[in-house]
Amino acid sequence: DIWTTNPLINLYVPKKVFLLYYSLYTTQIIDDFENYLPNSNISYIFLDTCSGVMICSQEDTGCSRKTVDFINNLEATFDKKFHKTFGKCDYYIFAKK
């Protein structure tokens, strides 16, 4: 499986891509996805921290810290193939180890 926060990946990948795209990004969403990861068949994850999907609401005070922990977890679980920072935005590609 391939998961992405940016639907433009669909233009470049000839396989089905699952969207990590939620209208409300919260610590609960992160927890749910982290619980899904261990038994998943994910081969690649594309993350864009500036897309609407990874922007925490001000009311969710633990969300920013949880996002950092989530990315650190991905770095420990997957091979980080790409990381680039442009301004305040981070772009990652993770591949299954």
C-alpha cells in the first residue's frame, strides 16, 4: 500500500494510493494511524506537513508534539528515503524496511 497526505502523488504512482487526508487533524487521528501501522501492508508513505491534513487546530494542545512523535516513529519504523524543508514545510518519503 501507498499512503500520502498529498493527492498529487496519484499523478506519478501507477498503483492505488490511499489518502492520509482528514478534514480535522487531531491527536486521535495520529493515534489511530499509529495503531494501524504495525499490522499494515504499507510500502511507502509520502508526507507533506504543510498540506491541510497535518495542520493542528489551536484547541488540540497536544497535536503539535504528537505530530513530531509520529514522524519520529515513522523514521524508526521505515527507511527515510527523502526529507526536504522549504520554509516551514517538511516533505518526506518513507519506504518499508
